[in-house]
Amino acid sequence: MKDAVHSEAEVRDLIDGFTRSLSGPDPSEAAGQLSRRCFIKFAAGAGGGLFFGIGSPTVTQAQPATTAAPAFVPGAYVRIAPDGKITLYAKNPEIGQGVKTAFGLILAEELDANWSDVNIEQSPIDASVYGVQMAGGSLSIPTNWMVLRQAGAGARAMLVAAAATRWGVPPSEITTNESMLLHSASNRRAGYGALASEAAALPVPDLQTLKLKERKAFKLLGKRHKGVDGLKIVTGQPLFGIDVQLPEMLVAVFQKCPAIYGKVGSANLDAVRRLPGVKDAFIVEGTGKPTEVSNGVAIVAKNTWSAISARRKLEVIWDESGASRDSWKGFSTQARELGKKLEGAQIVQAIGNVDEALATGRQVESFYTYGFVGHAQLEPQTSTAWYKKESSGDSIEIWAASQTPTNARNLLATVFGIPAGRVTIHQQRLGGGFGRRLVNDNVIEAAQISKQAGGLPVKLVSLREDDMAHDFFRPAGFMAFKGSLNDRGRIAAWNSHLVHFKSEGGAAVTAANWQANEFPALNVPRYRASQTLMPLRVPTGSWRAPGANTAGWVVQSFMHELSTAAKRDHVEFLLEVTGARHAGNTGTPPGRPVHVPERATAVIRAAAERSGWGKNSLPQGRALGIAFHFSHQGHFAEVAEVSVDAKKKITVHKVWVVGDIGPIVDLSSAENQCQGCVIDAISTMSLEITMENGRIEQKNFDQYPLGRMPITPVVDVHFLDTDYPPTGVGEPAFPPVAPAICNAVFTLTGQRIRTLPITREGYSI
């Protein structure tokens, strides 16, 4: 049975900063089998030697942006120099998830390259060659797995053909090993560089005949590797958006109204322009869309210190007649009432007669609340733009740390009315993002400021306060549950009513709305999900494991309430639910159902076994909690060992993580992502963003305290060895953490945590 992945529609939503967790075809099918006519090669003189590539090693920027599947150009990924040095290109943004290393490993594996010969570089941004280039939704590996393997295998096939021609032997007698071509019968050997020019002159191979490696033949994949940028990072070499330096570059700061959609009434611009180091100060009118350019005041100075110092002297009188008046207190009060009734609610899914089962079975009822949260990425939003007015037409050059550079290029062309071919984007490494940099407002604003500053290169630097006040927040929500149990302690009916938000257009805000087949829709005999939407003007967006990060908590917490009411072991209860598909419940995407019940039950069993569930005696005052969730194509079960002291301080001592994501590409990175998910989830349990009168109340980390090193538990990570197509891991390990911890707290204390942040119920971590 094939695993489900996110559809092309979700990829587009991620690019636009509006994620919806949909399902779609297998990643190998989505990538497609490459046609022979799309497989091209390149040979070019360089000094006295020839570079061998399959396709051009230098990809032009002057191509129209498109979302259609591009012609496949393997040379965009592989280049071999005469001295044997191999350059491999990573097309997607590196955000700390390790994709730059992973892409190189996949290419090098099929190329049969010596990893020490390989250098990994960030590719240019070019939709006509690479298609959509993005980092989000844990989609990089599943959507590029087959393309990268074929690129590496195609390059290897051409090298083998070149060696066979030179030595006058059949290609079938040529083998490869660590960048060497070998003919054992004649004891001849040659390095890849020595055959580069001859390979480049040969006919293109038929891709349908390419033989990819079997998993048992992998030499690089599945092992631990150091990140290719690790040394550069720890030695402070310039990689990130904030590091960009250009000749005659200016630095800008941008002051927006504290309440979204507010505008500048007046400002002391003349006084600011006279301050030391300031080159200019002006009002930016904006486009009226937070995803593009907001209204505000820009200060352009010769350096960062001058710009920030001048901002402290800036005085603005804001026109808030059209600004947001959103209130967290108001939302909370309204949601409590809306959660009690279904009148006017949207029915998302209905299977069977839920009301009848609720009336006859043993009822369990609960109400959960989770707040808004911010992205709080380590590197604040930063982009460098150079808007150039030229006789041949305006052009824009951008140095951006964007999760969606393809979309940034398209949006720049649209907003400024110039051809996409005249927009050049240089992808920088991202100092964190977690979904914030799916939205390219900072990129567009930098270009606008550069234009208004007279066409000079300008680095727009956001302060932490800017990031906190003008984030695209994870949406809050309020979930009312009703469930019933039959006389055997099994779920007879499930009813969930989500109260959350709608945008000004009337649609549910992204990354929050309930999916039609949200677990356990297909796993219980009677199921109903509904939602009621409240108006919201504060912008929201995708946040690590969008949708699933809250769905996993409420569903798995209530699942534990049901098993507790039934007086059943929770592992047994989970296995029963996840392993079942009831007659008639043959749902299809969209949604986050458990597509492969066997995978779900396997990770639950493995997590229980590794943690000693029901077997090992724990130290006094400790308990275990378990939770499962399927999201972003990954099946994960996690067990948390916790204790709670008299002051309601929760200590998470250890977390066991078991996942099924198919073949592992880089074990070090995969483990790291799971560890990061655990720590991030623990930290987020104490965090919230609130707003009153449209103003965000948390200004910096003193009011939004991220978890520090002492909260870090021991994290035991284990992956099941399966042959399903590989999937991402930066997000699916996140959702089970909070419910596992909360379930353990209930086992210890008898008190159910139904509010995030847990500080609202007097707990701390």
C-alpha cells in the first residue's frame, strides 16, 4: 500500500504562505518518470579541461516564472570537473532541516561518488529548471527523491558509457565505486574527472532504462553525516540573510502601526533625516495586504546602528480608523458560548447517526483551548534588495532568506509590474523560519524601500519587536468534544466542534481549519466534525506542523479521556482505534487520516515497547504518557516520562520517539529534527500571543520566554525500517509531544490539562 503525501494544491498553499494539509499521490508518482528528451548534457571549455555536466552547470535567471512542471535538467544538479571534484546543487532552501546535505547525499548515492570528493552548493532560483523551490510542509524529500536519484544515476550511466567506449568493452562490464570507473577483467580504472569530456560527448541515455540502486546497495543513505555547512556556521562565515554585504549598501528599518491595517497620519520625518548617519526617511504607502507591503515609515541609513538609533527618535501619529480591534479576551468569551451550540456551524464531516449514539452510550465531554503562538525564529526577518532603473526596463535583485523563493520572485514581478525574467533572487541560508518565511512580506518591503530610496541597494533589518508585532501567527482555537463509549469500552461516537477564525474574505484562516477526514474520522463507527468561525484581522499563517500541531494535542488528549473513562489501558485503546477501519468509512483526501493502519499500530507498539510501557517500574512520582499522530506523511508515536512537583512544575525526564518515514536519508539530521521537535513542543506549551485593541501584547522574549537548556529531556529516537517512499521529518514528530506529556500529568495528578499555554492552568515547565 502506498503512503499518502501532500497534493500539488498544498504545495501551492505553502508557497503562498497558506498551508492546507491535504493528501495526494505517491512522491515518486508526483515526480514522474523522466522522459529521454528532457535528459540533456553539457560540455564547455574551461582552461585546458572540460566540465562534465548533464545540463548546464550555470542556470540562467532570465526565465519566466511558472508553477508548471519544468523540463528536467539533471545538469542543474551535477557537475564534474577534470580534476575529479564533484559539485552537486541543492535546489531547495536550507532552513536548518538539513536538506542541503540530504539532497547531496541522494545525488551522490546514485552517482556512486566518493563523499569526500563532493561539494554541495545552493542552486540558483529558476522555476523553468527546478520547478517550485521551497522549504515547508516536510515536502523537500518526498517531492524530490526520484528526481535526484535519476539525476545521479543518469550522470553515472554516461560516465560508464564513456569508459566502455574508451576501453572497448561492454558497459555491463564496467562498475563504479567512490568516483572511480572499474573494469575488473583488464584491471583498468579511471576517475570520473578523467572521463568527463568523453562522457559529455556521448548520446543521452534513455532514462527509462536507468537502473537505480536497491536499498541494500546504499553506501551513504541511512548513515550519520555531518552537515555540509557545519564548519562554516560554527566559524561564523557569511551564509545567512543578515550576513549580506554589498558595495554602497544602506541599511533600513521599517516602522509599522502596532495595530494591523493602521496607517501613518503624520511623522517627524524632517527631524529624523537630520540625525547622524541617516540618508533618508519616508512614508511607504503599502498595498493594503500584509503579505506584500504594509503602510509605515522607512528610515534608510549608512549602517544598522544609525538606522536603529534614528528609529528611537521617530514619532508617528497613527491613523487607526481602519485598523484591527481584535481582542483575545473577547474571542475567549465568545468562543465559550459558540462552542455550546451547533446552530449556524459548518458541518465538516458526518458519518453515521452520532446523536443517537451519544444519547445511548456513556458520554464524555470536554472543552479545550489553545492560544496564538509566534514563530520566534532566531534570525529576524531580513532581506536585501536592489531596485534598478535601467534604460532596458526596471529590474530587481534580491538576496533573501525565504522559504518560498519561487513565490517571492513571482510576487515581486506582480507587485512592481515587471517581467519575472528581470527579477533575480539569490537564496541565502535561513536562520530559522518554522513557516514564518513562507510569507515574503519582508522581501517585497525591502524592494519597495530600495525603489523609494532612489534605486540603491538596501538591507531591510527587522528588530525582534517587529517580528513579534507583525508575525503571521499560528491560529488559536477552541474545541468542544463529546464522545460516547459502548458497553465494551469502545468508542461508539465522536463529536467535535471547533470554534476558530475566518479571514476578512470569509474563509477559514489557514493552517487551522478542521479537515474532513481528520483522525479518527475513518476509525470510529460514528463521527461528526463541525466548525464555527469568528472574524479575525490579525494575520495568521503556517507554523511548524501546521494544523496538526493543535489537532494532535486536542485529539490525543481527548482520546486519553475516553480510554480513562473506559478504564482501559491507553496503548491497547489506541491500537484498537488506529488499527480499525469501519465499514463504509472509505474516506479519501483531504484530511489527515491514518492512511496505513499497519504503520500506525507499528509505531505505537514500538514506542510502548521501547519505553517499557506497563512493564518497567518508574521512580516514585513519575508516570508515562503516550500519544500518536499522523501528519506531513509521517506516522509517529511518542512516550513522555514526567514528574510534577507541589508547585505544579512539570519536568519531562525522557521522551521516546518512534517514527515511520520510510528510508532514512541522513540519520544525523533525522534524529536532530526529532530532538528539535520535542524541545520545541515542550517550550511552546508555555507560550502564547495575545492581542487587545488589535495590538500584540508580547513585545520580546522577556514576555515570550522560549524554553532554555534545562527543559531538555533525554530523547530516544528510533525509526522503523520500511520500504514506503521517504517522507520529511521536520514536522511530524512535533504533534504527539504535548498530548503525551499532558496524558502523563493526568496519570500522576488526576488533573486534566485542557488549556495551552499550560500556564493558564497554573502549570509550568
